[in-house]
Amino acid sequence: MKPNAWKVGQKSDSQRDNPGLNVQDYYGIVPASSSVSCSFPPGVPYLDLSIFRESGVKSLIKKRSKDMYRLLQDVRFDGKYYRVKCVKSAGWVCCWDLAVRVEFFGKMQGVTIYPKRKVLKAEKRIVYKSLILVNPYELWEEELVSKFWNIQERLEYLIARILFHECIHVMIALGKILPAGFGETDIFLEFRKVLETANSEKLGVERREVQFRLWNLAVFGSSDEDNGEELFMRVLEIYEFLLNEKYSTQKTGKAFGCPLGNKKVARKYSWMAAVKAGGSRQVEKNVWETESRRLRRALITLFDAIDRESRSERKKLPEIKPQKNKD
């Protein structure tokens, strides 16, 4: 069942918190009363972000993923929440609300935030939320300018590319959280295959090396209150984050004609993983940096092994030959 999208009202008193992020606590975001922000990074020319057309952005996404277009087709890019999924299972209704906002904020292309969920016991309804922030700060990069002289087309292309990446994260979350069968898009099924390959016994050596480096970094960034179980769960969480980013980054790059190899992906996200692990709280910074580099090398090896195994699996698939007409 997929109802028409509608705007979601205020929080209910019957809300139960689940671990997550509060939107207003992230980047100091103001209430989403408009689709864009007028705050610009230093040295960036002034631009009215409202010149882009939502229809143009959605059209670019539709060409690359029908499932993603269906997710976004009723969502306005005004920062307000719209209901994109509502399913019934075991007597409960599970709903997913999505908001998209375009604004300049520092030098992060995009971010997906998952605020705390609502559990409405009286209505037997659970509501999950996602907020996608799109930051087109790379609008004046030379390669992009040479590709799109028209600034409106350039802006729409860049927003679509960033939004595509972030929507992959949302679609993976939908597949993991919603009852079985309700969130299983092609994108989720592809990522699940990547996850299964990475966790297979064939890649046990590569996986354990990455997790060992993550464990060291988690210990380096631990506090006195952290116990071994908490650190282990942090390692598993960051490990899946790295696989998620490999898949979403390379899926987006392939879709938009700007593919990224495993070395570049590992270089970018190994540093982010080291920061997520807690930083250099317990050790000297140079020790932390050395372990971060070891993580990067281990990641490249794991990513290469995943690709190699995936290619091998595809070769094993039986070839389907067209049947000859018996006329």
C-alpha cells in the first residue's frame, strides 16, 4: 500500500524515543520553513538556489533508478516531512517520512539524518523519519562548469547526483527496518549481496584485518565508561558504514558517469571511520594517524576482494540463450 504523500504534523505526546539524531542539533539547522539557505561558504559567489527545478532533478534521477524516483516523486524539497511509505504488519502500521532540503553548509556534499522514531501506541503506528540535506557547494568546480555552462542545468545535475547518493542510504535503511518484503528494492538487494560477500568465509582474512584496525581505533578513542561490548558494537557499526559508503559512492559514480575506484573510496572513508571510532583520545595523534593509514590499506584490500568475488559469482550464473522459433 502506498498512500499519496502528505505533510506530517507535530510530535505526539505518546512518543517513545529510539537512539538517533535530533535534527535541530545537527549543524545548527534552523526550522525548515524554506527550501534553501542563504548561508554561503567563504569565497563562494552568491547564488539564489531557488533557480533549480524539482522536476528537473527528479527527471535526472528517474533515468537512473525507477525505485528511487518512486520514493521521491511526492516529496517537495522544502525541508518538510512527507510520507513516502506506509505498510501494515502484525497488527501495526509502519510509516516512513522523508524530508529533503537544499542548502550551503560547509564542505560536506550531503548528509542523511535519522531523527528519533515515534511509537504511537493508541494507533498501533510506528513512524520513522529521514532528513536529507543536499549541499551543492561544488557548483563552481572546473570540471562541472566545463560540462554544464548553463548554471541551472549544472545545479540540477549536482543536486540530483548528491541526492541519489543519499537516497541509497535511505533505501538501504528502508530495507533493513521495514517488515520483510516491504522495503526490498533493487538497490537494497544489491547492497545486501555486497554485505553477504564481505561477510563470507572466503573474505574472512580481509574482513578480520579491517575489523582489527577498527577495534584499535575504537580503543584509541574510547572513554573510561566504554566497555568491551560497546566497543565491539561500534566496530560492527562502522564496518557496515564503510560497506554502505563503498556501495553508495560507486553506484552513484557509475550512474552519473564519474566512477570512483576503491583506493579513492577507501582514502575518503577510512579517515571518516577513524573519526567515528572516537579520535585520538587515548593515544598520541601520530599513533592514531598511523593506524588510520593501516585501516585505509586494509580497506582497499577488502574492497578489491569484494569486487573480485562479485565478478566471479556473476561468471557462474548460467547463460540464458534465446530460444529458436519452431516455425
